[in-house]
Amino acid sequence: MLGVLALAVPAAANDSIAELGTGGLVLSRTDMIEMASEDLYVSREEVRVDYVFRNRSGTAVEAIVAFPMPEIEANPYERPALPQQTDDNMLGFEVTVDGTPVTPALEQRAFAVGLDVTADLARHGVPLQPYGAAVEAALAALPDRVAADWITRGIIVVDEYDAGQGWQRVRSPYWTLRQTYWWRTSFPAGRPLAVSHRYRPSVGATAGLSFFWNGTFGGSHAEYKARYCMDAAFERAVARIAGEGDGAYPALFEQRIRYVLTTGGNWANGVIGRFRLTVDKGSPGNLVSFCGENVRKTGPTTFEMEARDYYPERDLDVLILARPQADPTAVPAAPAVVRRKPQ
């Protein structure tokens, strides 16, 4: 959701009011601008957010509006799904204000073991965006003493892999990239202001299920039940469909999407006047689970909830269980290399 600028927000979020602090953008709170409505559409292919804001004061208010994007955790062993891995605008983020396109600024910060290492990377010409040939070349060119220090500090790791030409050892990013889009906006007095976002989400995926195997719920079941509000009907469907797999080819694949709702409380009144959420599971044969009140099915693949004076107590986590027979695009690509994790 849109919110006032804040530096350390871990996932795609609502807009928020922000301030330019010495350490970067800082999300704050406003009592002058209210979020009159938010329409949020979430699918594997696209996230769309349409807001209407109202200025409660008698004069125009100039403010910075910020939209924190998902954290990108650089990890050679568990690479995230990114629509554009070598572009700073990795998720194709777009924004319009009253129908007019706006070019937002982008703040990027890199963190390792909770510490800001942005200056370290910049000092040695290493791009903050952790994927692509430019990063690989910059890390390969690091002096050995610097590389050794960065390994100790958890900034990089040595990635060992076999891509068909024998085992190789390369330096690989291990930092977390935090990104926030921001722009200056004038909220006029006496009339609403419409703000819209569009982007392609980063979708986490697992071949098979991490909470159910061999006919039994286990592993991350308790965590998933709390995070995605899995109910008895959903679990019965999981047990039934999972039994259709042949062992070598799972019947269900996990796909996970996260969206931060809680920054919607940064606006006046701390609530969203009218909130509507639409979740699209992609294929009629897929399963979906997420937390919400009075959710109703509105189409073969869509589910919707609406609320007035909505206080976002928790962020939105969506779990889609895709059936590859009915939804071939759900099948994760086979790994191109064999990797050896450090012990």
C-alpha cells in the first residue's frame, strides 16, 4: 500500500508519507491526508493498486510519497523469481497520479547481517542489484583481501557449482537489497487525488509441498496455517490432490506472493476508508489460501473481500498451489547447474 517514506520495509507495500533523513527515506505518519479507498488486485502475473486520497486541510499539501518494494535476498542457492534480473526496475514498477505517468526516484540500500554495506559496494564499483554479468565481473575483480573480508562479514559467499564443465568456484552476492520508489506529490485541497501502481510481483516457488508429504501434514504446516489461514476445506483438497502425484512428478507446486498492507495505517485516521482486495489464483484447477474476512468467490479464478474503515493489522500473504496438469506455466524450470552448499 502507499505510505509515508520509510527506509526498512521488507516487502512491496502500501504508499506512505516519507521524509528525507540523513540515512535515506524514513516512513512517517500524516494527519492531514486520508486514504479514502484502495483497490488491490494480486495475481502471479501482476499487482495493481488504485488509491484515492483526500486532503483534510484547507490548503494544498506538498509531500513525498514512498512505495517500498520487496527485499531481494541475493542467494546462489535460492534465487528469487524476478521479471527483469538485470534492470534496477526489476519488477517493472509504474505509477500514475490523476492518470498522468510519474517517473519516481529509486532509493537502493544493501544490507548484510543487518548492517548497511551500500558504501562498501559503491567503493569497489559493485552494483547494488545482485544479479547479472556486471555484478559477477565486479566481484571477480575484487582484491583477494577485500573478498576475504566480505566473506567474513556475510556480504558475499563462494559459490561452487558444476555447469557441465567441472566444479567451479566464484564469488557470489549474499547481501539483501532494499528498494523504495518515491516521488513528490501535491495533494490539492477540496478534491480527491487518484494514485495508481502496476508491477509484476516476485513469486516464490517450491516444486512440491513443504508442509505435506507421504500423506501427512508436517514440516512448515503450523507456520503456513498461521500465515495463509489454511482451513479444513483447503487441507482436505491438498490431501486429495497431492495423492494424484506419481512421486517423481508432484501434483502440486507452491507459489507465494507477499504484499505489505500495514503501512496503510500511516495516513489520517489510521484506516483505509474503503478497501477492496481481489486475489486471482491463475487457473480454475489451482488452490489458493490467504487471510481475509468475508471473502467470496467472484469468478472461476478470483476471490474478493471488501471492508469499510479498514485497519490493516497484518500484511497479505497469498499461497497458490498450482496443478501442473491444468496449469503448465506453474512448473518451475529445472536447475541449469548443480550447486554445492558450504557446510
